[in-house]
Amino acid sequence: MGIVLDRFFPGNENETIELQSGHVLEPLPEEEKKKQAEDWKGYPYGLVRLSPGRWLLPTNFKRFADRIYGFKTKSTDVFVMTYPKCGTTWTQEIVWTMRNNPNLDNPAGKKFIFVRSPFLEMDMLFHKPSLKMMPSWNDPLARAFLQLCPFKNPLNGFMLQMSEAIPEPRTIKTHLPFSLLPPSLLDVSKVIYMARNPKDVIISYHHHCRINAMHDFVSSFEDFVQYFVDDDLLYGPYWLHLKEAMERKDHPNLHIVFFEDMKTNPVGELSRLNIFLGTNLTEPQLENIAKYTSFSEMKVRMEASGFNEDVLPTFKKDVIRDEGGFFRKGESGTWKEKLTPELDEKVDRWIQEHTSDLGVDFRFGV
């Protein structure tokens, strides 16, 4: 394509920038930067911290921060928001299906999920050593980009531009907290926020960061837990992410759902979503959608489509072979199999310190 790639990827992680959101983007201290570089091989341009909040994001976020904050929302938009590994992909499939495929007969339902429901800030995860993750001209993302965004450059944010261009009603995924998203978001659009027991988040997030070379965590599980309780994981801190949502829980355009409730009573939770979204679906439709979007059926569909092997080429095949792919278990309470008593106590202290005043019941072990 004749593009000088360094023009599009940050080479300086040491500058301080003030963002339109009011946050200051700052480099990490040298000691922390060194530790991150040793344990995480997927961030060759490093990480930056945004204050207030101590949000930890890739250096590449500075290219997209103001564009995301100024993203033009619409009254028909639904944003699916979670901290990583709280059930975002599951929820966005449920929401898109309820709004666009209630009878399970829409051919668009067979398209790759990120084509139908883009991941707003995904571009910040791309960097020069992982350019193979940019859509090749043969994959579904590239075909969708060419159709939706003709004459636009994907290196200027192919997922962000697709989020802008997909037809209404738009269903958009994000892991960003409210404070980094458009300030008028809730006044204009609907937001569905899914929360999950922090202990299961740790287990699922650890697996994700090991199988995905865009993160490529190479240290121990014990170190990963320490990163979590220190609020030093990408998109952290989880407690503040959750706090920003709970502070808005009474807004009529915000619907909060818990992963554990969706697992134990999917039809009941879909009925609540049905009222919130105004989709007016019948009980048989909701029951069919609950089955169609169950973890087991989604896993079969996604893996049959080559999700692990072809659609996400940065996935590490050896780890997938030994421990499972993007869709691993999708269960609650698996932390009991992995957290030692010492680690469990450490996470309990974190929960007590940071979430005890949020009015949240994580329903451990359900």
C-alpha cells in the first residue's frame, strides 16, 4: 500500500498529554515500565496511565482517545459495556440478536460478530509487530470495512470507523469506563453494563492474556493476581470501572446485569432486557434467543467459523490446544479450582477495600 507504518503507530511512550476528557495521559515510572515489559510481551510500545483514575491503556490509545470521547452517539444506539472478561461478547450477541434477529432468520446473523457489533476502541490494541492482526483483504472484517468505509484508511482506526458507519440500530461493544466515553452517552443512547464476580474475572482474564499475543502475558498466575489487586491490568482498575457504572445505576438509559444472574436465569434476564430495549419480544422468542446465545451454542458456532484460528490470528495455538480458546468454560465459580487459600484471601481483601460500599452482591460460587 506504500504506507510508512511508523506514521500510524506511537513511538514515544514518554510524553504527557492532556485529553479532551480532562484526563492527563502520562508515561509509567521506569521501574514499573521495566516490570511490565518483562511480564507482557504484547505491548511493544508500552503502556500509559490516565489520571484521574489510574486507567492503564496501551500507548496507542492517545491516537484515538479524543475521537472516542467525541464519538457521535445516536438515540438508537446500544452500547454494551464491561470490564474485560465480564461477558461482553456474550452480551453483545444477545443484544444484537434481540434487536436484529429475534426470529433467528436474519442472514446477517451469520456474519462475524465484530462486523455486526464493532469493538469501539479495539484499534488501540494494534501495533506494528502485530500488524498481521490488521484485517487482511480476504477476511470478514476487511470486506466489511471496504463496504462500509470506502476510500478510508483502516490504519486510521478500522474498528472505530466501522463503529461510525454501521447502519442503525447500532450495537457497539466497549471495555472503556464511562469517564473516557462521550459525556452525553447516557442522555442520548442506551447502555447495558455487565458485571462479574472479580474472582472469575481474574481466571478468565488470565487465560485471555495468555492465549492472545496482543497481550502475551508470560509470568506466573500469582503475578497476574498481584497485577489485578494492584489495579495494574489493562483497562484497570476494575473497582473504579464498576463504581462509575453504579454511580449511574438510576439513570433510565442504563441497565446493569450480572454475569451470574444471566447464567442462572437467562430467560428472566432477557425478559428484563426486553423491557429496557423496548423490543417487545414474545416469551417463545426470548426462550429461543436464550438457547441460541447460550455459551455452548455460541462456542460451537464461533469455533466452526474459525474464530480461534483465522479471525483472531494473534491467538497462540499452543495455549489454545492445551487450555482452550476464546470460548473456554463460560461458567461461574471456577476460581475455586485455581485460587489458592493465600490468593483467595488477597482478593477478598481487595474486594472488601474497594467494593464494599458499592452495594454489589457478586454471588460467589453460583
